[in-house]
Amino acid sequence: MDPLEFIVRAGPHARTACPVWVQLPVPPAPAPTLRLFDEEGNEVPCQSETSGVSADERLLLAFIVRDLEAHASRRYRLEPGPPIASVIEGVPPEATSGDVVAGPPDAVAVVEVVAAPDLQASVEMDSALESSPVLSADAGSDETVENAPEEVVEVPRVPREKLPGVALTELPDGELAIDIEGDHFTSYRFSADGQRPYFHPVIGPTGLSVTREFPMTEGIEGETSDHPHHRGMWTAHGDLNGHDNWLEGYGKATIRHSGFSRLVSGPVYGSFDAGSEWIDRWGSIAMTDTRRVTVFNVGPSERLVEYSVRFSASHGQVTMGDTKEAGILAIRVATSMDGPTKANPDGVGRIETSDGAIGEDEAWGRRASWCDYSGPVADHIVGVAIMDHPTNPRFPTHWHVRNYGLMTVNPFGLHDFYGDTDAHRGDFIIPPYESRVFRYRVLIHGGDAVAGSVRDRYHDFANPPTLEVC
């Protein structure tokens, strides 16, 4: 592979720590190892991963654009070099071929570099995802799931080590640990005896968890113990074909982890694809999903996660019913971050949305492209922002967000949010053998939404920088 130079243009938004993906043509195996340098000759950590689409194989290069002012540009040079590629653990080539495109479908900028005379690069985010029947960027597509992988990969459990970058390690008892530069960030928990997979703890930039410990750990002084089905950060729905996957206990439906098809560790990001089966109260599979979770190494002052989920009507039509008791992505923040409630009128937590709504009274049930929940954790103010991508169905989403610490993305509960069953019905139907994709970004930051620059950082997700090949 010959050296390649390109320019990243910030556009009208400053880029503090913005993930960028560049899609390159790949020569026959073995794929080249790459090094990236900025215009001052500084080496920039980068990470490459093949798309796994055998008919149109591509190499996806990821790196973080840092401290690029609005309307500014920066030149980069890519050249062959020693291995600094991602590490894909325990996934044989046949497990990723044909169905999974490397890099999250909600990647900020996937730029295809084509071998054309004018070397013009495409800057369409979806260009790298059109060939993926499992995690396409077309959230409203009617594509079937007939070609979805039927087998999952048994990932060997290895001793957990302190590794640079973002490291994923599968541990006993249904836990996938995710570390950033050797420090634990979160664990994806999927034990067979659990009600559903979830993330716990979720550790913020101060080294303390921004999610409540209960019910995983009980009896912590000063911590609330309501809503035991609120576990860390999770996905669930209270009315799936009439079955309740939101609450827990006897007679409730469950969500069962079905395996990993991809695990990636590396200097820029760590990422996994996980399958889930939504089991109704009679024990039958009502729906399946594929989750792609990517954790970026953006530095010690914040945490950045991209989360996308493809819901597949693999066993017949799916109706995601109209209910507020749902969250495609939900989080229960640490009790110290709660806002004022009857039980705790002195709560100082702050809810804020992209439309300027402040607090539960203004934000609950309203539509917004992002919602931020901030408050004190020990001696520091920290915040968690969830961002809704413009390609998602029913964008901008409604928010089921409460002063007692719950924040969920919920585009379904319209009759609750509007208080009008006749005029507003939020039932969401996925026809048999079709699928729908929802994509989100989670930013864990210092301070409130203003201090964390949430409004600006949203544009990294929705309005990414562009790239021009020199």
C-alpha cells in the first residue's frame, strides 16, 4: 500500500475528541499494518479492522481527531508500518465474513477512499454500511434477516491483564470486562440466570461509578432501593407482543444473551457484537437483537460509547407496544445524582435536553435529540448524556426521564407522554423477517451539560467532519 495523505475539515463545529473512520480498499491478504502522522509529524494512534464483507472487502481505519477548532483543517499522512491494528480475540474468519462491517454503524465519519483518477473521497456515513445485512445504517429499511449469522463464537476466557488502549476480557459467570488504559470502565453482564444483559458498574472520569449499585449490591448507606429492575445501563421493553420484558419476577418475560460474534480490543477502541433473544413468558422466542457496543479511548477526562441495536422479527411480526415502561437505552444514575423528589427534596441533580428543557417537569415525555443527567458523585459534578441519531425511527426521540435517577430513550410511550390514547398511539411494528436499527452515543463527562460541551459534542455524532484526499 502506498502512503496516503488526506485532510480532515472540522466544518462549523469544534472537534475536541472526535472518532473518525476512513474506509480504504484492501489488497489481497495479508492486510497491511498502518501508521498515521499529523502535519507536525506526531504519530496519531490508529486502529484498523477489515470489514468482513468478502464480496467487497474494505479496511476500516479509526482514529481520534483532537482539538480541531471550528472551520479549521488538519492534514494526515497514512503509511505502512509496524502492527498497531486491533486485536480480534477468538473469532475465526468464517464467523465475521459476510455479515459484519467493522466499526460501529453509528461511526462518526466513515469515508471511502476509492481508486479513482481524481482520488475524490465519499463522505457519506452510510457508505461503509450498505453491504451489512446485520448492522446496516439504514434504520428504516425493510431488509430481511435471512442472512444473519446463525452461529455464535465461543470466545475463550483468558486471564485479565492490564493492557493499553481499550481491552475486552471475558470472565467467568457471564461478564465481559471493558478496561481503558488498564482501568476498569464497565462490564457487560449476561449470566444465564439473569433477567437480561446489562452494564454494571459504569465508571466515570473521576474513577467512581455514575450508576446506582442497587440491586446488584444492597444495603449501601444513602442509596435508594426502589425499582429493582433498574440495573446499571440496559435495554428492555415493557410490552413486546403483549409480554413484559421491563419488570422482573415471576410471569415476566426475559432477554437471554445468545453469544458474541465479534470481540475487538485496540489502542483507539474496543468493540463487541452480542446477540440476544427476547423470551416471552411462555418460554418462546419473540424477537432477537444484535448489539454493537464500541468504547473509544478519548482520554481520561471523559468516556465515550456508541451503542446500536438491531431488532429483528426473526420469529414473526413484532409489536413494540405503546408504554412508558421501556428504554432502548436506559440508565439509572448514582443516587447522589438524583434530582429533587418527595423522599429527597434536597436533591441537586440536573436534567437538561437539547431543546433547553430543565428538570423532570419540562423534560419528561418531551422530544429532544439528546438528554443529559448530571449531579454530584463524591466531590465532583459529573454528567451522562445520551444522544439520538438523526437516522433513528421517530427522531427526535421522547425521553422517559425522572428526578429519581432514571433516564431512558423511549420513542414508543406516546399515550403516556401525551395523555391522549385516541390521538397518539406509539405502537411500533416490525414485519416478519425484517429488522430495524437504533443508534445512540453515550458521553460521560465532567460538570453539567454546559461544562461537558454536550451540545457541541452532539455534532460529532450527527454532523461529522469531512475528509478530502490530497
